[in-house]
Amino acid sequence: MSQSVRDHPHTYELVPKWQRDVILHELELVLENPLFRSSKRCQQFLRYSVQHVLDGELDHLKERSIGIAVFERPSSYDTGEDSIVRVTAKEVRSRLIQYYASLATEPPVRLEIAPGSYKTEFRWPGPLEHVAALPKTTETSNKSRRGFPWRLVALGLVLLTLVSSAIAYRVLFPAKPELLRRFWGPVLESSKPILICLANPGVYRLDDKVFQRFGIQDPGHATVVAAELPDQGIVYGREIIPDPNGYAGMGDTIAATDLAVVFTKFGKSVQMRKSTDLSFSDLRSAPAVLIGAFTNSWTLEMMKEWRFGFEVNDTLGWVIRDRNDSARVWANPALKQELRNRKLTEDYALISRVFEQRSGQPVVSVAGITDFGTEAAAEFISDEDLLAQAFVDAPKQWDHKNLQLIIRTTVVGHTTGKPVFVARQIW
């Protein structure tokens, strides 16, 4: 059972000096790791958040305050148009996930930032009285932590492990938001653990002979980000090997992590399953959350009769379509561009919460056209303020009805912006 600072009677202002020293030492170790050393923006954000939490200055951890103090935005800047704080917070959260998943040994304290928050939480994996003394030097501490190098090819599985550990930690939260409770109510009412069903993306890997032939390193190697094959290089069919069960999408796993944290707020446990490992009898036994669309066969199967659904369009590629109005389509034009020149600047996602007649259990689908949309959709239904956009003029008793929500998000580099409500169906 892990412990956080709020598990103890003191406030943030009264953090004992020895705890503060441990936390600041951990911060320096995190910031000098390549994951953070390569991003000055992420370093600035995390240092600012940790310092103000330790100083008890939580009022300084609002979006506008951070934008002004950390990113030198003018006091009048529009947080709706300039998403630098939200984008950086999500990037820091993702890098912290990667950092702690790559460690060979458990640190004395973990730094975590919950979805929708800018406040760093301090998680003590064991009883505070058993926390080991600080290492004498940062260099020694880094050596003791050095395990296997972080490999992008293992990212999906590592993040799934992190989801399980997040549940094990049983994070303590403040009062449970009412709107989130109403949205998730049908799922939370069951006495069974919630099934989180992850998609199975179609992944292919190259035979070792390809890398040898072109004199390049396997992309799984610690020093390689991506293998660049020559434009005129020939790869034979027998050298392309399907690997359907070993990977999960980045956006999908982040979405699953965010939702697992939400369920922990309400004291619910989860079971992680891949779509290929899930049967209809499983869906009849417990409420389910389906992550992803085109790579999750259960998502496509369940939403066949729902108003909004995913389709493959000859002109627009992957789309979300209104089946009551065929001209109403949400698409990402960049998906029709040549792969090497493709630049995603936006994405759309479909959130569905349906009392499924066939299974007799509530089913929630969280899926974007791409994994950027999936990640944004999970953030939308994990954050009280974001979710409120969709229910300003909702009919009474909407929490006992079927519903579908469409959201839009911007894409900046490899990070999603603030999700925005677009359309809704309640029946």
C-alpha cells in the first residue's frame, strides 16, 4: 500500500524536512534522465509544480498562473487558444510514466500528476518510517537504478503493467466529483471488476536479415528511434512478420491508465484484457470499457446499431459518421496524405455509454479515429470540467439513458490538446 502526502495529518506546508529532501532529490534524478533532459519545457513545468506543492502554494498551480510564470505568457493570454500548459502537463505525465516503468528498483518516492491536474503528488511505495536514507550522490543513485534500457517496442506492455500498479497503490482522492459519478454510475454499480478491453493493433516487424542487408540497427535497439530504410530498398514478403499480440497503442495505454485512475477514485478494481482475449460471455459477466475503434473488433461489433459509428470512407479514409444523416461526417483529412508527409493537426473521437441489450451489461466505448483521439476522449471523461461541456442542456435523467458524445482535439507534434465537445445523442 503506497502512501501520499495527504495520507498524513500535516498539510503541504508542514512536510517534514527529511521528506522534502527525499522528494527534491527524486526530482533531480528525474530531471537528469534523458526523458526529461531532452525537454527544457517539461523540466521547467515539473520543477515549478513540485516546488509550489512543497511550499503549499497550490493557488499557483492553475493553468493561467503556470502559463505566465513558466512559459512567459502575458497575463491576458487566452488559455482556450494557447494550450501550452495542458499540452506540457500531458507530456510530463507521459514521461513520468515511462521513467518509473523503466526503473529496475523501486524509488523511495514517486512523482505523479493525475489527469486534469497540474499538481504533483508524492507516492511513497512503503511505510514512511521504512524509507531508506538518501544516496550520497546522484551518480551513485543513478547507477543503482540503471536497469534495462527503455525500448519503444515494449512501451505498450510496460504501460499496462503501470496500470496494474496504479490500482495496487489505491490512491486516496478528495471528494468524488458528482458529474463523473453520474456519467460512470452504471459501470460503478456492478460488484464485479470493470473490464478494460484494449485494442490489438496490426503490427508487423522485419526479419533480422533486412537490418543486416541495409546495415542499420533494429529499432528495438536502445540507441535507435526508428529505422530508415532506403527509398529504393526491397523488402520481401517473407521478411515481414506479423506480430498481432505483442503490442498496444500509445494513446490506448495512456487512455487506459487515465480511466484506471478514475475507477480507483471510486474504489473500483479493473481487469485488463486484449480484445482478442475477450469473449461475449466475459461481456455478459461484468461492465466493460472498450478502448480503440478500428483495431478493437468489439468496439465495431457493439456499435453497429448505434447512431454514431466508425466507417472507412473511399474519399476521406477513417471517419465517424452520423447514420441518421449520411452527409454528417467527422474526418481527419491528413489521413489521406502520403504516409511520410502526413501531419496530423486534429482528431475526432466517439464516446459511447450504452446499456447493451445483448450482454445485459453497460458498455462504454472510448475511441478516436487515431490514438490521439482515443487519448483525448479518455481525458474528457476523466475530468469534471471537460465533461460538463456535454451536459449543459442535457435532458433530465440523462445518467440513466444511452448516450454518445463526439469530441475534437488538436494535435501538436505528438501531444493532444484540450478536448472540445462537438455533438451528442441521448436516447
